[in-house]
Amino acid sequence: MMDKSLQVVLVHILIHIGLIFFIFPTNIIDTTTAAHWIPILLGFLFHWILISLYTKGLSLFESQNLLDIYIQFSKPVAVIFLLPLFIYTFMVTSVTIRAYAETISLVFLSDTPLWAIMLLTLLISGYITSLGVQALFRTGMLMALIFFPLIAFVLCMSFQNVDWHYIFPLWNRHFSFLTNPDYLESSFAFFGGFMYLGFIQPKVLFKRKKIIWGSLLLLPFFLMAVYIPLLTFGEETASQYHFPFIVAVDTIDITWLMFDRITMFFLLCTVTFVMLFTALTAWINVEILRRCIPKSIRTSYIVIGLSLLTFIMGINIPDWRDVELLFGLNAWMRLYVYLTIPSSIFILGWISRRKEAAAA
Amino acid sequence: MMSRRLLLKLAMLACCTLTLSGCWDNRDINHRSLPVVMGISREDSKYKVFLDIPQTSDDGTRSMLVTRTGQTITEVVDEISSNMETRVDLLHLKVIIFERKYAEEGLIDSISSFMRSREISAKAMVAICDEDLGTFFSKLQKNSSSDQTVLYNFFEKNAGWSPSVAVTRTWEIFRSIHSYTRDIAIPLIKSGKSTVIENVGAAIIREGRMVGQITADETLLMNAFDEESAHGKIEVMNHASVLIVSNSMKHHVALKDGDPYMRSQINLKVSVLETRGEPSVDMIKDELETLLTQRFNKMFKNIQRHEADILGVGQYFRTRIPRNKLAHWRTEYLPRLKIDLDVKTTIQNEGNLKTVRDASIK
């Protein structure tokens, strides 16, 4: 079988870019008043350690699925770990779809009702899900080819209004951000999106080393998402915005470009990445569900059912405050899921290795 | 069987193109009015809004001036919209002009609502009008029937902008309202006698309120301090006039016994344009240096008196002063700031004619 590491690394970067540039900057800016690089680096370190641990654990099972691994130990083990994951993933898809629909309507489709935007995004992401995971990763490849140059252009131009003096003070003695609920919420971008790594094998094979080093490429994006608004506006002003990065991009003025607002390009690119993200998380849920229900039910029906449920949940969130509340709730689920699954996989892998060694 | 499914798929695909327009309640461009300039004044706690809307007709574009008063700016725009046959869309608003009286009362509410709005661009330029807005707009209309983007071009870097005009955008004013160490100057204009617009100077804004003003010459120095290019500006002195070719700044900051101290060096490269009598190169240099230093010191005293840091000097002290004290930069540190400006000029060339090199030769 072919090694698809490149595809996996690209999709990994794309879905994280989709998550980083919206709610993450305001979360980090709200956590502390100075030296924002400390929470960013700490969060990123967590992201990196968890990925290493998770992929290490997975590699001990030689391209087996997370589902296979848990079921091979016992059914209750599978339920303990996978039920929270299922609930978490379902919530994350609904809230993400809702939050991004709100962002889209805030920035450019102000007359379009939310349900129409949500329906469109869900239709596309549902379609990608139904095609299966290989198609999803190939789509990611295509998206990277088309949209990366645009994203790179916007990111380079976003340094236009930067005032480097705002970078100071560089140090902050108070680590109070650790207890700030906003910091927990920011984990959405740090480790909201790599659970799929446990499900794609053996359909999409990847090399552990490449994923781990590839994920390091995300660090500049994390830093830029927070520091560009900070350096453009200063901390005192940047903390006033819901979407600081989007406003910072809005201030870019390029006289030789025929387009007035390059925010549009940036937003459309990142929204497609978010569609990829929701398609991937929905796919995880479809995989879990397929094990629980009779084989006779076709996958496409599961996809349609799940998308419908997501849609219903999405339109039942009335305002932005509720979105934020759900994000907060979600953060606790995430903490549980993302701490238990990688560590349990690592420990189970270690146990099974010991057993094999004892048997031999 | 196969072909029927294919047909169905093709039909579905064709339906997808319907969503490509991506629009909801779409209004075509001929049903929209896109004002370029908006003027705002305040009378008896009510807003008076002026909209300058370009209209195309058979004999070229003409601009139409619409005025209305109301409780909020959005209400006024909405009312204008409902009274017109087209919908007013502020998407392409380029310049926002406040009347001086309103600017002195405080712009915080208006600027915040512009930032909140999804229609008005954060890049829209802001100016303050030194006379009654009604007369300003009527004169503007009379003098500029052929081209209604005069105001916009006046501020545009690659059109009519000159270095003695301040350029300020909405988001910069919003930043200055909240920032600890950065205030802003807004260009001050009025209708001119022979030209459409006359540059008066710049208004000193402190926390969203106009507190004072600086002259056009001082605005040039401010732009040079911010390292905006002061390129092409002509300085006239007693014995000569020179063209500033390039400028750069160097700053050195320190805290001396808790008092902020700053030493700045401004490097100017100039070329001689005109002379009166027979001044030597050194004389021109000396004259230019004393002129600029004096002018700068006068402006800086003015700034300190108003406690408004339009030069952004406080930015350089972000490393020296802890954050909680930085919040009081304007009131506690800025008035005590000592600044030494050193103007270094290099006369790059003297044009086509030779000028006396040294005074002793003469």
C-alpha cells in the first residue's frame, strides 16, 4: 500500500488553519494582557506532545483502527472511550457549523438567513463525508494546491499595518491564564482536530515521523493569528473585537489590487477548510455508528441522518452567547476526550506488546 | 438504467449552479446608491448626515447631495434609503467628514458604530471640516461638478496627497481611543477660495475628542516623525527653498529618575531649488536645521499641553515602563517628557547650478 503521509500532513495543516483564524485569536487575547506567546507556545507544546503520544500508541498496533483496538480489549472499554468521543464530535460539528455560518453572515452575507448558509456548508461537507475518507484526503490535496497561495498572499500582506512596538512587554510574571476559562476554550484550535488520525488507518496509511514534524509547521500560523491583530491594534484595542484577525485583515489597503477587500478571499479559503474539518469529524462519527448498527443500513443513510441532526441542532442555537456557552461546555468534553484517548491507546499498546513478548 | 442515473446526477449538478450566485435578496447595481462621502454634524443632540451620491446620467456623472437629521446615523441612512428609489449602500464609502463642533464633543460613539458596522469599511478615511458642513458641501458640489471623487483623491497616496496632509483611517481612530500610548491627528480641511479643498492642518485627537490643532507645516513634521514619506515637500526659508528627497528617523529613549527622556535624530536629504541672494550651502543647512527644530519644539509643547500623544512617542517607552503604569502615560509621563530633536540635513545636490560651498570663500 502506498504511503499517503503527504496528504495526511496537508489535511492536518488545512483543518487547523480553518480553526486557528476565527475564535482562537480572541480567546488567547482575552486570557492575558501581555506576552501572548507564552500561552500559545504552551498550548502548542500540548498539541505536539498529545499527537506524539497518540501516534506512538497507534503505531504499536500496526495500522489498526481505534475501533478495532478498543473492541479487541473488551466492549465496555470501547464504550467508555468512544461514547464521549462520539458526543464530543457531534457537538463540535454542530457548533462549528453554527459559528462559521454566523461569521460568514457577519462579514459578507448579511442578508442571507443562517439556515441557508448552514444548509449549504452541511450539504457540501456531508457530500464529502459520503464519498469516504480517501476522497476526502484527495480533496484536501486539491484545496491545498488552490488555496495555499491565496492564504500565503493574505498573510504576507497582513503585516502592512503592523507596529512592532506593540510586541512589548515580552514577559509576564503572572501565569493566571492557566485558570482562565478562555484558555480552555482556545484548546479548540490546539487539539480540536487530530482525533481522525486513529481512524484513517488502514485506509490511508501514514508515517508517524512525518506527521509529528509536519505538525510543527502549524506554529507560525498560531503565532500569526494572535500577533497580527495585536501588532496592528495593540492589546487594548484588539481585545474589543470578536474576530480580531478578520478586522486586522480588513485594514489592509492595497492600491494596485483591483479588489477592495481581501478579507473575502481569506474567509472563503478558510471556510472551505472548515468544511473539510466538519466532513472529517462527521466521518469519524459515521465510522463509529457503522459498528453499532446492523450492516444492512447503507452508509449514505447514516451520513444523511447525522447531517440532518447536526442541522437541527445548529438552527436551534439562538444567539452568539449560546454558541460561546456551548464552546465552553465543549471544552471540558474535549479535555476529557483528548487526554484519555491518546494516553489509553499508548498504555494499551504497551500492554499488548508486553503480552506478545510474554507469549513468544 | 445506467444512463438514467447519470441523467439524474447531471440534473442535480445543474441545480448546484443555482447556488453559485451566493446571494439572498440580491439588489442589482442599478438599484443601489453608493455614496462616496458622508458628512456628519450634530445639532441639538441629533445627527445631521450629508451623503454625497454619484449619479450617472447621459452627460457624465453628477453628484447628488442628500441631507437628513435623526437620532442615530443608521436611522438617518435608513430614512434616506426609504425616501429614494434606490437603496443606499455604504459599502463604498471612502471619506467620512465630521464637523469641527461635533469632533470637539467627542467621536467615540460614531467611530465605534462604524467599526461595529459590517457595511462601512474600516479603511474609510476620516477628516474634520473647519466650517459649517452645509456650506462646505454646497461649495464642494458647485466646484466639482465634473468629478465627485475630489475628496477621496485629496487623501489618496497615489493621487493628490501631499506630505503636509495627515491621513487617518477609521480603524486608526478606534485604535487611538483604546490604546494607552497612541493618539492620532485627523486632517483638518475647509473649502478653498481657488481650489476645491484647502488643507488647514490637523486636529489633535485625545481619546476620541478634538482638543487642539497643529498647522500644515507641523503636520509635515509629524508625518516625517512617523516615517511616512515626506518626499517632494518644498521647504521655504529666508535664503532658499529646498526639496526634501528622503527622510529617516532614529530614536533613543531612556528613563532618567522616572522622567522619560528621548533623543531623536531626523535625517533629511534635500536638494536646492531656489536661492535668494547668494547663500552658501552651509548657510542653507543651518537655516533649515534651526527652522525645523524650532517648529518641532513648538509643536511638541502644543502636544504636551493637550496631553495627546499624536506622535506615538509612548510606543518607544513600552519596553521601559511597566504596563500598569503605561496606562497613565498621557497624563503622568508625556507632560514630563524631555525631547531633543536633532535635525541632520544632507544637501544631496544643488540642481543644475553651482552653489557656493563654503562661506569663507565668499
